[in-house]
Amino acid sequence: MGAKEALNLPGDIEKAISKLIEEVKESCESILLTGSYAIGKQRRGSDIDLFFITRGERESERVRAIAERYKRALGKTDWIRPLLDYMVLTYRELLDISTKERNFYIYSCFKKGKVIYGR
């Protein structure tokens, strides 16, 4: 997979997420695992949060389409929420957000998230 850190997800889910990462990594600068799985506080019903930082808008569209396909295939948690939740930003969008405003969610992704691909 080329990941920097193990995902430590349940078996079949880890296989699916690993396939997703393989499919999109050429379009990404970085992929982070965020949320409860990143900090080891997942529990029954936790979703999997991924943050994709892409090389450009065309790549973002590609990553969104592929991630959406996996989101539908993986289904829901024990609750109503989808099992896979994700955010896609271009590297330029990330720089713009980080220099213009304080975005707690994005800050938290980088502070607590695990880089699973890229830098």
C-alpha cells in the first residue's frame, strides 16, 4: 500500500480502504486517517474518516468519484451514518484555508490524524 502507518481497521474494511488508497494515491499529495480510528478511540459504530489532499481540481473530482463509490459499497455503521466519511481538498485549497482562517476541523486532522500516504 505504501502507507506510512498501519490502518488497524477491522479485516474486510481495511482491505477495502487499502484498495481505495491504491486507486487514488496517484492523484494525492497526502491521505490522512482522521477521527476516532486515528487516535485509537474507535468503538462499535465508529465511522472511518479519511482526508485526501490532491494535486489539483481534476484529481479532486477523480478522488471524490472513487471515494463515493467505496462509501456506497461499504454501507452504514451500526447507526445511520455511512461507514466511510471523507474530505477532499486540493493542496492549494488547503493552503488558502490555512492562511485565511482558523479551521479547527482541519487543524485537528493534522494534529491528531495519521498520514497513511504521502507527506
